[in-house]
Amino acid sequence: MSQIPKLPTTAVTVTESPLYVKLLTAGTAACVADFVTFPLDTAKVRLQVQGEGRAVIAAAMATSGQAAVVVPAGPQYRGLVGTIATMARQEGARSLYNGLSAGLQRQMCFASVRLGLYDTTKAFYQQILDGGNPKVAGSIHVGTRIAAGFTTGALAVLLAQPTDVVKVRFQAAQKNSSSPRYKSTLQAYKTIAKKEGARGLWKGTFPNVGRNAIVNVSEIVCYDIIKETIIKNNLMTDNVPCHFTSAVIAGFCTTVFASPVDVVKTRYMNSAPGTYKGAIDCAIRMFSQEGHSAFYKGFTPSFYRLVSWNIVLWITYEQLKKTISNSRRFE
């Protein structure tokens, strides 16, 4: 009886996407997530800067020797739903998307670097750690992931900081203000560069580097580890429910760790020249004038925004990666 010859087996491998594809995929996924969750981000910014004006006026009166008797006004915004409803009623629904253009520009510059370069940077650090040793190759250390997260997060801020400054200022500005600071995104870039110079465009870089290093580690590294743990323990397969669960946990961790730095960053970038000596001065004055609770202003919208942002980002990003990988496999 003749034996049936064995056919050669070919392993199906996932084609590694070129770097430009990774950058474009990450930026596109982040833009989708930013568009969906932008009203939550705007509400967060309004809550974070609320009370800042009264504190600055009181401090100025005390410095000039005037009696700092300020009648306390009730807060304009109360909670996530209340803030969104107040803005829509007083300024129109479009006000919830103030600064969207700068926000999308920011994501294409920012997320494409911090997320698109993460796997490449992680592999680079891993190669340094394992030295090409096959016994440890493939086991990604937590330190490697953290180092990659810090690196791509900091690099992204250095490149995209001007877009973040413009976005925050548009979100913080009330539409019914008698003299709006800027008429358009392009005009905002030009005005800031002319009046405040390069330092104005990169204002708040220090707290933003700190914030986004924390965000990157909390968001990307947490997602990376949680997703890997779920798949390794056969709790779920590498599909949408797994991505959803990992994104929710990563979003919660990011909100808890990043909120204090995020509030300082928002206050400092939105401030007029000379208001604060620096980010540290901003943080100290916030604590002395408003207490420790000021560092968690806007926590609820920040939580909802980051969790929903992570869900949309990671599901979109994972699906785009699979689509591109499958299309390249059959080329």
C-alpha cells in the first residue's frame, strides 16, 4: 500500500506593517476616538479651569493692598451632564466641539508617535535587555514596556505641544465672551507665536511631558499587559470583547494617575502670560488657594472621557491593524 506523500505545511505569519502604516493607523484611530469623545473633553477642561479667575482676582487684590472681599459666586458648571447641558444652552451645541480642528491635528501628530512607535520602541528596548538571547526572547519585561511608554509619550509631546496649547485655549474660551481670543485655529497659532513666541506655543511642555508619560504608561502599557494576560489565561480570545475589557481597565488606571498633572497642565496652558511663574508655581497656588480637591477637578468627565476614548481607540486600532494585516497577507 503506497503512502500518500505529505504536503509541505506553511505557517501563516502576520506580515509586519511598515512604520508609516503603523503611524497612520494609530493617528487615524485616535482621531476617530477624539471626535466621538470630544464633548466630554471640553466639559473636563471647563470644570478644570472653573474657579481659577476668582482665585487670581483675590490674590491680585491682596497683593495690591485692597480688601479682598469677594462675594463668592456659585460655580457655573456642576458635574458632567450639567456642564454639557449648560454649554449647549448658553453657547450652543457646537461649543462642545470648540478646538476640534486643533484636537484632530494633535492626535495625528501625537497619537501616531506615542502609539504608532510603541511596538517598535518596545522591541528596541527588549533587544537591548535580552541581547539576542533566545532563552529570554519573546518575554517582554514590564520595565521594557514602561520605558517604551515613557519614551514615545515624551517624544510625542515635544512634537505636538503647540496643537495641545491651541486646543485647550479654544475649549476653555466661552463662546459668548465679548472678545474671543482667537477666530480660527490658524490665527491662534500665528497670534501665539507673535505675542508669546516659541515659548508660548510650547507652554506647559514640562507638565505635559509628565502627564503624557503617565498617560502613556497607564494607558498603553496597562492595555498591553491586561490584553496579554487575558489571552494567555484563555479568558478571552484576541477579539473585540477582549479589547473592550482591556480598554476599560486601562482608562480607569489612566484617569486616577493622570488627573492631578492634567489639571495643572490645563490651567497653565490656558493662563495669560505672567499669571504663573511656571507649572510648579501653578500647582502650589492651586493647592494654597483651592485645596487638594482642585487637582481632581473634572475627574468624572475625565474618567468617562478616557474610558470611552480608550474603548473607541483600541477597538478601532485593533480592527484597522487586522484589516491591514489581512490585506497584506494576500498581496
